[in-house]
Amino acid sequence: GSGSAVAAGSGSAAPSKAGFCIVPDGTNSLTSFTADAKAAMFCVANEVYTGDAPVVTPACATLDLATGALASGTAPAAPKPELEFKQAKDGVQACKGAACVKLDVPGLTEHDGAVTPYAITPNGDGTLLTVIGNDLKGVLVLDAKTGKKKHTLKVGDGDYTCTEQAEFLGDAVYVVNSVCAGPGGKGYLFRNGKQYGTVGAVNVYGSSPFQLDGDVWAFSGFGGTDLELVDVKAAKSIRKIEIPNPEECASCDSLNGESQMATPLAKSGTKLVAISGLGVSVIDPQTGKVEKTHRFEVCPPKK
């Protein structure tokens, strides 16, 4: 195969000649995935249990989107968050360097012997925050500069009572509520504190929507093989995209990303690029058609 082989650590299956292979037992964990006009770049860590502690062997590769040729790659530098959150029983702070602002939320409390921190997510320019917590009556939207509350979002209806995530999509806030057990969920869109729409393709296991262009975002449904393109400003579904898995595919479910049940996405020019245990797929978002899929090799069994 083209490109140099990606080094495999001790205890992991040897990579194929092409430079990258999927270990067919579900231990492949996607740690990064990006794309540019010509290639997709990704890193996968494998946990191999030799005794009590897992040995993690990260492997990075670059895949040519035109030919499928693989070469070894390097891990991207982890972005440093602009805001850091200090959470304690006596209060919660948002810090930028040494400057900290106290947030208008109660200090952490103990439930059944455990202290659970808030899930706090900034918007694109770090001026607003969403806050989720067990003791809060809804999702809070705070001003990051003052720490003061701007809105309380009343979310949920029927059985959808557990809030799983809240994040900004442009000037909208996207909130996912689940049925508190299992994959059932519902997505809600808020602007200026008021709900104005819902989203059909929902993943309750922590999958962030991917911004395709302007107001158009791609949402990954549960199970990872379906996407929905949504105009978030209008709260309108544009189209659904299926990424079919072949029937005989031992490795298809063997790539765990940010969420095990979602499809990690990247952008290459005007195309969407998706990665799974099957391989890397190039999708035309205008038609919803999967133009090509470069399949991964499955690592040979360990000797």
C-alpha cells in the first residue's frame, strides 16, 4: 500500500500494509478527525488489555479522498479552551487566565455520596454559557462576562424529562432531552430564551451537531448511519442522508468517537466527510448521495 505504516504499540494487532486497520473487537477509539480539500486526517487509539491496565496505542493516518491511499499522520495539537471552569461546593467560576467571574448558580451539592459538576458550554465567541445541572429548574443561559443569568430555558415534555446536553448553534441554543433511560430523545431549539422549533434526528449520547454552512447543521441520529441536515435559523429539515452499512461488515460498529452512537463529520470543500468502522465516506450534501466510501482494512487476528 502507499504511505508508511502507522506504528502499532506492543500488544496491538499489526497494521496492514496500507498503514491503518481496524481492530475488529470494538476497542478503536477515534481521538481526532478533520479534513481539508484533498484528505481526511484521523487518529485512533486502541486499548489492549494486558493484565489489569489497558495499553493505549494511538495511530494517526491521512487518507487521500480521491484515491483512498493511506499515509501515516501526526496528532493535531489539542486546542486550549479560552475559558476554564472551577467548580466547588462554595461556588462556580469561569476563568480566563487569572481573571475569574463567579457564576450565578448554586455551589455543587452531594447526591448519594457523589458530587456531580455542572455541564457548562460556551458559545462561539465565549460571551454566553449554557449550564445544565441536576438541581437547576431548566437550562440556564448566563452572560460569561458578568456571570449573571440571562434566561432559564424550560425544556421537555411528556417522557422527555432528562436534559443531556445544551449548546449554541450560532445564536440558537440546541437542547437534547432524553427519556432518562435508553436512546429515546428529542431536540429543542431556543432563541432569546424562547423555544421556536424541534429537531428530529437526535442522539442522546453526546453528539454535537456539525456546522456545514451558515445556518445549515448536520445532526447525527442514534446508531450513526443517518444524518439530518437542518436549517437551524428556520428550524426546518432540509434532507435526510443515509450512510448504509453493507450486510457483511465485522468492523462497522468498531469505531467509538465522541459518541459511540454518532457519525463524526468533517468538511472537504463543499462535501461532507464521515468516518466509521466501515471507512471514510464522501457525501454530497446537496443531493444526500454518498459519492464514495474508502473502506478500512480489518486487522488480521493476533498470532
